[in-house]
Amino acid sequence: MQDLIERLDLEKLEENLFRGSSPQNGWQRVFGGLVIAQALMAAQRCVDPDRIVHSLHAYFMRPGDPSIPIVYQVERIRDGSSFTTRRVVAIQHGKAIFSMSASFQVEETGFDHQIKIPDVPAPETLMGEAEFRAAFLAQAPDTVKKYWGRERPIEIRPTSLTHYLSREKLEPEAHIWVRASGLVPDDRHYQAAILAYLSDMTLLDTSLYAHGTSIFDPELQVASLDHAMWFHRPCRLDDWLLYTQDSPSAAGARGMTRGSIFTRDGRLIASVAQEGLIRKRAND
């Protein structure tokens, strides 16, 4: 988590221009959640501090290269009396790899309702990542070992591990507890960025449940295409969050997934939607 916080503290190159870096963890491309989080931090640096992000809409255009920095260029689209709009383009090798529009609002009061949190087992009753590694990774494929064996800023505890351990076709839904692995600053900008970071974790997996496969299948080409997020209520990120996910459709080599993020006591703090590429690789 400390490493992630440092990477969110972007280097300012010039007005509206920032530079971020990626961890060198052996992956061939930059994790999409990191690009979303850094782009949001760049946008927040160009907005009055009394305006808080309430939504973002993003497209992934090229895979990020983790070996070089990412440059984030912010365009100040509009400053209204209540809302502010910013557009961010992430650039590597002279080309755009990602674009995002984000909207910010002066905090207001108004109507208030939300859906209920699902009734699922508490995170303390579930198998942790250390136990999962010890029990299942010995016979797992190398891709699974690599994913579960590395240290991450976010700990995840799925309420069911069946998807990772079998080829059974399951309902396209998931309930996953997530928690920061270290202290998160008491700062709304960092809290929003880290929430955006974790929102890209496990989401696309859910669109594959109904087909008895996973993102670890070497015959699949899997990548996020777009990502949208709405921030409903503030949250300090100092406890477990429940990330509920479902995939209403897969068609045209694309899978669509929705997510809701709740605090342990049932407050809905964010909603997410994403479409991703889930293509069978062509046979040689």
C-alpha cells in the first residue's frame, strides 16, 4: 500500500501535465486500475479542493508499458457553479494509451436512498490469501501462482473459490471482500484514487464464470476496454469492503460486468461498470 500511495503522488512536469510510474513486478502490461487511479489523481490536482469526484468514464486504448513512465495530460473542459469537468489522456511512446473524463461536484445535500448489501459470510470466516496459497497453489498453473503469489496493496477474500479451482459453469456473479493492506491517508483524493484502483480488480473475471473458464486460461485474450465509476458516499478505507459483481451479458467477444462496493455496515459507496475483451485466441 505504501508503494501504491507513493505512485499516486504524481510528479508535476508543467501546468496540467504529470508523470507516473509503474511497479516492476514482471507483468507485461500496466494494471488498468493503476492507470485509472493515477489519471484521477492528475485530474484532482487540477480541480478546486472543495469539489469532489462523483463519476469517471474511461477507455483503455493500448496496453501500458510498465518499463517506462506514463505522462498524464489534463484538459480543463468546464468549471461551472456546481460541477467541474476534466479530461485526462495517458501517453506512452508518443501515443495515447488511455483517456478519461471525470466530473467533480461541490458537496450538497438531497434525496438519499440505496440498495441493500447482500447477506454473505463475514471476511473473518473466509480463507485468507496466505491460506489459499498454502492449500491450492502447489498444483496450480504458473499463471495462477504468479497472480496469487505476489504482494498486492489490496487483499481480496472471495466468498467462493470454486471459480479458481474448477471448470464448472457458474452463475455470473461474485461477492468479494477487499481491504487495503496498509494505512490509507485521511485524504479524500487518495481515498477516491485507491477506490478506483481496486474497482478494476476481479471485475472482468465475473463475465467468464458462466463459461467455466477464467482470465488465467492461456487460450483466452482478456483485457479491459472501458471503465465507468460513480462515487456515492465518502469512505475512509480502514476496514473490509464488499465488492459485489454480476455480468448481465457476454456477446461479440466482449463481456459486460457491473459492481457495487459497500462498507461492512452496508453503506453503498460506489458503483462500477466495465466492458472487457474476452476473445478466444486463433488456433495456429
